[in-house]
Amino acid sequence: MALYLLVFGVCLLVIGAVMLVLMTSSTPRYRTEPNDLLALFDKALNSQVSETEWNAMIGYPIRHNEYLDGIRRRAAHLMEQHGRRWMVAQGKPLLNQEGQAELQALRDHLYAHTALREQ
């Protein structure tokens, strides 16, 4: 009977500790910042981005910054219109020539906006 109470007490202590840790820990948050988008656009322009990496960044809304979400939506629209997903596996650019030019303009606009905000 003493062994039963000891095992029961240890299990109760472990389960209680786990519950306490789970209740006090917060959910990890990832915030997309302008530098993250600039790095992604640079990699896309240099044909170094995978489709998975592109979709991971562009496929999810940016709720903390409406301006960045607009940039993200514009990049998603570029992919819909000018994307060449099947060519990425062959080392080709993610976007065609027109899409590359528009992505470069979008990147330059985001860079200028970020530089103004940092001043």
C-alpha cells in the first residue's frame, strides 16, 4: 500500500508539473518584418529560393502590419500571374522576365519605404 501511494504521489507530481509548464508557457509567435521580405525577394531575384520557402513566407497573412500584408498580397499576385513553379526544380527563376521586373520594383519600393521609416 505504501508503494502504491508513493507511485501515485510521484505521478500526480509529474502530471501537475507538466500541466503547470503548459499553462504558463505562451505560444511562439513569428512576426514577418520588412527585412524578411527583402531577403526573400533578393533570393527570388537571384533564383535561390525554393517554392516551399516562397509559399511559407507569402502564403500566410501578416496581421500586425497592413502595409507589409499589402506587399505580401502583391507578391502572391505576381506569383499567380507570372510564376513558373515547374522551372524552379531545374534551377530557373521562380518568375518569368516580366514578373522578375515587377518583383524588383516591389522590392525597391519596400526598401525605400523601410529606409524612410528607419530615419
